[in-house]
Amino acid sequence: MNKHIKEITLLAIATSVLFVQELMLSFIPNIQLTSLLILVYTKVFGLKKTYMIIIVHVFIDNLLFGSLGMINVWMPMALAWLLISTLFYIVEKHTQSLIVIALTGYLFGHIYGLMFIPFQAFVLEIDLVLYLLADIPWQIIMGISNFIAILWLYNPLVDFLSNLYAKYIAN
């Protein structure tokens, strides 16, 4: 089979995993493995392929939940995940420390939440400070879940996906 077809298939599966885990955990507010998986994908696939995964994920997510026409939902979501992937790419070049990576994962919970504030405040005509104050507990929950998930799962997932990617694409 053509190497490019195998790679596209693997990226499609990675996108599906990203979407399905988020859907399965959606009943728990701000608890998901999306940040973890985006970090793993950035490490294993690189930025360009991870960007493609993010764009497809955001499109499918907003299509399914009916928010595709709502710029205040899909735009900050796409920008946040793309920014998180980019920032992690930069951080990861300077450190391999799992604690540092987990701490950046915690910060990414805040970055994700902060990206929505200007869009939501403008569209919903809500005071920025009040929105921020109301959102801080949810950012903390996402940050803590990111931190724990990265500590427990980052290295095993990077090892697994790196081996799978090398074996699958090489053959």
C-alpha cells in the first residue's frame, strides 16, 4: 500500500480518537484528554500534521454540535488548539522533563479558556471581567485534568504512537 495512504489513514484514526474521547467524556465538564492527545500528536506527527488533525476535529465537533455558524465557538476553539500545539512544539524543543510538560499542560487549560473570553463577551455582550471570573474554576479543572493525564499517559502514548507510526509507515 502507498505510504501516503497509510499515513492519511493513521492521521484519520488519530483524529477519530481525538473526537471520540472528547465525546465520551463530555458528560464531565472540562475533563477530557484533548490537550494530552494534541501534545502527543505534535510530538509524534509534527506541527503540520497536527494542525490538519485539529482543523478536522474542530470542523467535525462544531458540525455535530450545531455551532459551525457561530464564529464565537469554532474560531476560539480552533485558535486555542492551534496555539497550544504551537506553544508545545516550542516548549518540547527545550525540555524533555515530564514535570515541565505537565505544567505546560496545566497552563494550556487556562489558555484554552482564555481564548473564548473575548469572542463570547463580544457576541453575548457580557462584561469581560465577569466572564473571566466565572470561567476561572473551569480553567483550573481543565488544567488539573491536563496535568494528571500528561503525567500518567504522555510517555506511554508517545512511545506507543511513535512505534506504531514508524512500523506502519515503514512497511
